[in-house]
Amino acid sequence: MSRSIETALLAALLFGAAPASGLPAPPFEVPLRHRLYPFVARIQVRSSDLPLFAQSRPYIRSDAAKLIRWVEKRVTEGALVLSAGEEHDLDALRREFAAELGRDVEGAGTEPYALVIEEDGDRLVLDLYASESYVAAGDEATEALDLTASTTTVGGHMRATLGGRLALSADVRNTRLQGSSGRSTFVARHGPPSTKAGEEGEFQDSADGYAAISTPIADLSIGKSLLDWGPGRSGRLLLGSDSYAFDQIRLTRALGPLRFVAVHGWVRGDHEPRYLAAHRIEAKIHPRLSLGGGEAVVYGQTDRLESERERGGFQLEYLLPLFPLHVAEHYLGDLDNNLMSFDAFWLPVDGLALWGELLIDDFNTSRAWNHFGNKLGWVGGARAVFGSTGIDAGIEYSRLDPWVYTHRLDGHSYTHFDRSLGHWLLPNSDEIRGDLGWRPIGALSLECSFSILRYSVGHTADGIGGYFVPDTERLDPSTYDTPKNAFTGTIETTRELELRAEWEPFYECFLRVEAARLEIENLGNSAGEDLSDSRIGVGLRVER
């Protein structure tokens, strides 16, 4: 079945099934870089009675409006005292979500869209976006880390409501990277297409968007988006926003304290077609405790062993929302890359949050715990918000075993282009990261953070898996007594201390300054190759 036929059939299922009347508001998504998410994260830590706000993102705009009303009610009752930064963000959210709140959308203090067109209940709005950032560092750090001297981005975001029922969205941007090495040819495993701009760098364009509708059964969407699943702050294990947006069909259903999401998508790589199917369910089982679980599978490679070729391509079992992917993979011959995750988010007291997530790539209890095929990932963290002082602090540890996200078939590696679909860490690495933040006044944010990152790529004698695509010459998969050998060989260790300040002098106009000190031991996993350097950066971002 060709991809065009699949897309046409699935689109017909999405929009043909919806009744013509009695629908909820169109399910417009809130972009993952929006100020809503850090605001929610702070309020979530401070108030155990916050209504269910899921650990699966993006949220939709109507849910954001419900949260704003809830916060306003708690403030009016005196049950919640906001910090200066929280009051500033709440005012900004009121402006942006005025339509969803049922308030005046044309008066002073509302969202200044670049363009608004309304006719017979249909509405189109356009936001423009521009940003400029500069980074200066020593020559060694610039070359070793492939730092870009300057980044310039312009673009726009458009939302349209048609017939009061259909949500259409598009986000289009063009970015110039100066000081980047650029690429003259496109190779999927090296990243999305870009246009080389001589010796100065490269241009990259991006276009994300979707069509979505709310039905009495579920929210349904088809398009190209990013997903963020799990409670982690620096990264998520199953699906994370540090990857690239991918084509997908998504079903979301909330039922009381339960929330369920099912996704079927298409991802890019050197071996295509490649498909991704994923499910997530989560529940707030107690005012202070939420539990979640998810599963995902990458499949579809057709250039495999002769005896397996008939199993390549699209598989209907992976499209069914309630069909367990682990069971489906067994039924289809255990030829695909299946992963599972489990997570918890707990508030022992108001003002303190603890969370953890476990990723199981492969695990077999009949083999030794240290066997290379038992591939696990962990995230655990804590965050404290000190009431209305505007001060918060957090710490998080993340780790990936050797060979996590890999598969014996390159086309089934858990990647989209050159990035993991899950955590940004490479296999056989770990990181501890901490931060301290303060909002002394509403428009000013100050933050100090530190991180220690270890990475071991391994070498032939150790058989360590430090990248997404396994080197089969390094390790014979039939050797079942082979250990993981995590963090042996030469380990690259990166220590970084960073200071950041961001100021919003005008609505949605942000000025940012940052400075960092960087130390790397055994750069490139080469013993004795060390690097110490500093970098500074400035940036401006405007949305109108």
C-alpha cells in the first residue's frame, strides 16, 4: 500500500466520521516552546488540586483556558498567591487566550495579531515571528561543538477555524545559520534537507501544521507535529521534542482522570518506508500522584533478509488505537523495534515534586542483567518551588544503556533523520543537571544551571553501543553472554556552568543574555584530548 493511498484513507476516516453539529471547540494545539508550559509546571508543583494536566504534550488551547480560569479562581479565593513572574505570565496568557476565555478580543491588552479575518463564523489569525542570536566562543570550542556564530529566523504562524468545527494550523520558518559548515548534499541520516550558503553557512526552512477536529468520541488530527511524553524536564525517553516534527495521525481522548493518546506516523531515514506507532495512557490516581505508561514501535524496512521481505511496509495492526503494540510485534514475527516506558509524578507536599521514568527497549529475564540485549533508560528528578518568592530549583539525572534505541536493522533504529525520537542523549551516556531560577520582577528571569555529561562510544574490544545504528562488526548478536560494558573504555566527560537572563520589555519581545564555562575531558573519546573554553551569547525574539 503506497503512502499516498494510506494518507487518503486515514484522512477520510478522520473527517468523515465526525458529526455535523454539537462539536466542542476546535482542538488547536499550544506550541511546545510556549510560555504556557513552564507556567503550568510551576503551578503544578505548588498546587496538588490542580485539575489533571497531562504529562503528554502538546496541550490544546481550550484546556489552557480552563487552567487560566482555575488559577484566577484560586487567586480570588486567596488559596493561591502568585509570584511576580507568575502574575506577569498569567496576564500574558489572558491576552493570548482571550477568545477561548470568551472575553473581548479587540480591546486594549489583547493579543496583537498581525492579521485577523472573520466571516460567517470562520476566523483566521496570523502571528509573525523573528529572532536573532549570536554566540562567541574560542576557536577550539567552536570547532569541537560545531557552534553557529549567528542564527537568524523569520516566519509566521497561522490558525484558521472553518465552519466552527475544523482547526487548521501552519507554522512556517526560514533560518540562516552563519558559521555553520553546511551540507551540499542531502543524506537522511545526517539531518533534514538544507541549502548551503557558500562558505558562510546554510539556510534551513521548516513547515509544520495540522488539520484537527473534536468529536464526541475523541480529538482527531492529521499533520506534522512534535510530541513530548513524560515528566522529565531536560529530556523525555519515549517521545521528545528534541527531535524533528514528523508526519502523523493522532487520536486523543480524555475521560475523567484518564488520558489516552494514539499516534501513527512516518519517519525519515536512509531505509524507507519507515513508520512509527505509539500509544500513551496516564491517570491521576490521587491528587498528589499521576502514573503513565507508553509504548512505541518503528517498523517498515523492506530491504531485509530474503525470508523477511514479505513483512516490510505498512501493517494494519499498528494502526489500531487499542491494540497493544508489544503483542502486535510478536504476532508479526518480532522483526520490529518495540519500546515501552513507565513514569510517575508525585507531590509529597505542595511546593515539591518528584518524578521518574523507565524506558525498556529490550529486556529478557532469562539473560543476565548486564547482557547487552537488556537495554534500559532512566530519568529521575525533583523540583522545588518556594511559594510566591519567584525562586525555584531542580535537579535531574538521565541515563541510557549501551545500544538503547538501536535495532539490528538500520531502518528500524528509533530515529527521525539523525536524531533520536526519544531522549537527546546518545546510547551509553548519562547526565546530571541542576538549575536555580529567580523572577525578581515579572518581566525578568534569571537562571544558573550546571550539568555533567558522560559519554562512551566504546571500541572493538569492548563491544559498546554508543550510537543509534549498531556496528555489527563490533558485536555478534548471537553471542548471548556478551555484557553491556557500560562506561568502559575512554569516557568523554563534559562539565558546563551557565548563567542566563531573559527580559521581556514589551509583550512577546524577549532579550536574552547567557554566559557559560565549558570543560571537556577526552574530547571525542580520545584520551588526553581536553578542552576548556567559555562562550557568551545574546539573542532577540519577537512575535507579533
